Amino acid sequence: MPADGKGDAEGRVVPATFIHDLNNLLTAIHGYSTLLAADLPAGGQEQDFAARILAAAEEARQLVARVPRKRPISPLRVLLVGGAPAHLAGALETLGLEVTLAATAREAQGALKASTSDWDVVAGTAETLSSLGGHGLPLAAVPAGADAVTVDALIRAARG
């Protein structure tokens, strides 16, 4: 692993589940060797061996703490405008989007005036989006009858 801690030469990182399991294993080794060292006679070769296991487990835990991890991905936040695409909100959330519904373009306009930083993309029919272009957010036009996977792809493409 490079000293900068950003992955190997190819930019790979270790999955968080592996790191979690490895930490659990090292904690068990650390705990067992602590108990073992306390139970063995002082000054003996066995206690020295248990102390070395304890030190190795602690060193391994410190090394694992430096392993690059995947960062949690924040969800793409979408303002979904109009009644037509509203039925897709639940399905879009299962695809990893954070959806806020605005029933009308007027309601969306008010929300956007209050704060554009709450969303990454505005999605809706071309008709509802026609009055929402002046806020600096990408717009994703949802065609009539589109399914959630198609809308998800359109939203992600609009985001770039």
C-alpha cells in the first residue's frame, strides 16, 4: 500500500466488510492473548510468547486502520416534479436516489427558491420542467410511461 493510503498502484481499495471481519478477528486474538498472558506464570517463556502475540495483534490493528476503504456514497438527491412521475418515487429510492416530491411546477419553484442546495437534479415531464431551468440544477426530462430504471438512468445522465 502506498504511504498516502489511497489504495494500491491501480487505485483499488479493500471492501469494508473484509476490514470489519479482520478487525473482529484481531480483536478476538488481542482479547485471548490478554487473558492468556494474565493466566500464565510471570517471567516464563509462555508469558513472553503471549505478550508477543498481544503486541503483534495490536500492531496489526494499527495497520488495518490505515488500509484504504471505500467511502460511503451519498445518494443522488432528486426533486421529482409533477403527478405523472410521482408513482416512481418508491422505486427510484430503491435504486439509491433520495427523492423529494413536488406535486406541481409552482410547488417546485417555491422549494427551489428556498434552497437549490437540497437537490442535485430536478426531474419531471418536459412540460413541468419548462419553468424550472433558471436555478442552475441539471434537469432530467421524464418521458410519459417511463419505468424507474429508465428514469434513474436519465437522472444520472443529467447529473453527469
